[in-house]
Amino acid sequence: MAQIQFDLTRAEEITRYQFRDRGLLYEALQSATRDRDELTGEIQESDGNRRLAKLGIVILELAVVDEWFRRGMSHRELDLLRKKVLSKDYLSDAAQQKALHTCLSMSRRQENIAAPPTTMKLVLSAIVAAVWLDADLNINEGLNNVKWVMQAFGFFDWEFLNDIN
């Protein structure tokens, strides 16, 4: 149990966000698993954070589009932002650079290997959804909290857009 507490605390430090409902963060840090029970040989499966991750992808896009709109950027810039910032590579790299993998609960057979890019994309997306849900249906607070966490991962440093003009 102490290890779980450490992982939650570390994830809050990385995201610079303190959860009111740490159960949401706990769920976000659970990778999908498929393990064989050592005693019975029965296969046990869990979707882990996948439901949260699906919601998180939509919320990430909402936050990017909202920021694009507020900055008065062009449609071309939005297309570039979506393509780059919402890609598996970008999300995975952002999560990896902040060492989010150190907080992730993985299956027994994955314990001693590096977390794959898809897993890292899912955990970051799931955390975004958890932050959104932690606002308890207050949409403005949820979006502001999500943007705060996204800034911790460098999401709004869009200097690459300077190269398109």
C-alpha cells in the first residue's frame, strides 16, 4: 500500500495538480492487464485506464481547440496542432519526459520492461480525463485544470508553428 501512495503522490508532483478524488488518479495510472493467475492458471483481464483515456483524448482536443480559438490562430495552424500535439508520439514523449512511467501500475509480465508508447499515451490521456472529472462537472474549472496539467507537460509551447509562415 505504501508503494501505491508514493505513486499517487509522485504523479501529483509531476502533473502539478492535487486531486480531490485520488481514486480517479489511481484508475488513470492502471495499465490494461492480461495476466495468468499463478495458482489457478486462469487468465485475468482488466481494461485499466482505457475508459478514462478515451475521454481524455476528447478533452485534450477540446483544450487545444479552445486555446487555438482564444489565440485567434488560423485553421491551418489548428490542423498542424491537431496532427502534432494529439499524436501518439507527442503524447507518449511528453509522458516519458516527465517520468510518468515511474507511477504506472503495470501487469506482472510488463513489470521489468519499459512502458510502450501506446501505454504512455494512454496514461497521459487518462490523467487528463481524471483531472477533468475531478472538477465534479464544473466545466470551466475542469478545462482550466486540464490546461494547467497540459502546461506541465509542455503542451502550449507551440514554437514549431513559427516555421510554417
